[in-house]
Amino acid sequence: MKELFREDTYEDYKVRKATVEDTEAVIQLLQDAARWLDEKGISQWEYLRNGGDTTEIKQGILAGTTYLVKHSGKLAATLNLSDVQNEWDIELWGERKDHSFYIHRLAVAQAYRKQQIGRKLLDWVDQNIQLENGRIRLDCVADNPDLNQFYQRAGYTLMDSVANGEDKFSLYEKLITSKP
């Protein structure tokens, strides 16, 4: 992880790459988050809520692009961060050749919600990623105003809103100008 990030901690939290042994815990955290979103009336990650295919999650762990946030040995959050566009990124953003990382599946464990863990994790990524004049991109459902405001407050700029089937997605990016 030191090759991508300068530091592996923030406050009392430790960030590390997920391993194969973490697979079930990551999937469980994401499924719990999907159920919580559904309870709030937000249709996101339906495939997780319904026990759908988790191949992409497992591939992210094997590829070393899924990260865990641990607090006192407990899983507090997870996210996937990759500099390779997946099919979804290409569908929403178009094929890009610039130096960018894409965030997917950022989720916070139920016990850690309302503690700003997600925001602190995004800030940690921004401050510690060894990326020179690149971008961090992410997308979210456009009809989730809280999540859209969350990304805007975290300093991400709304670049576009695109339709995909019946759904609409907000595309966000943040320019990173730090030196490696």
C-alpha cells in the first residue's frame, strides 16, 4: 500500500488492502449498507441487497484495489480505488486515457455511521494518494440528494449527470495536484 499512499493511518484508523481472507466481511458490510439504503428508500446496490453476483467485489480484492478501514481491529469501512476503468466507468464516463483513479463501493459499517468516517476516508485518500496532476472520480445515483451533497462537501465537482436505463447518475471528480 505504501506504493499508492504516503500513510496508512488517520486518527485511530488503519487503512490496508483487503485480502482474500477479508472477502466475506467486505461483502457483508456492503450488503448491510445496501439494506440500509433500501430502508431509506434509496435504490442503490440492489444486486447486493438481493444476494446478487459478488464477482466484481472478489476481483477487486484479488486485484489489490479494495481497501479496509479498521478501528481497534474492527471493520469500519471499505472502498475500491482503481486506476483502471471498469465497464461501468467506461459506460458512464466514456473511455479515458488520462491519469485517474475511480472510487467504487465506499461503505461505512453500521456501528461507525454518523462519525464522519466516509468523509475522513475521502480526505485521507486525497491527502495521501501519490498521484501527480491526476483525478479521482466517482459516481452515485442522482436521486440521492444526501450522497450528492456529501461528495460536494468533500470537494468533488459535479461534472455531469448521465442516464443509464431508467436511472440517472451524477459524475464527480476531484483534481489532485500533489507531488508523489
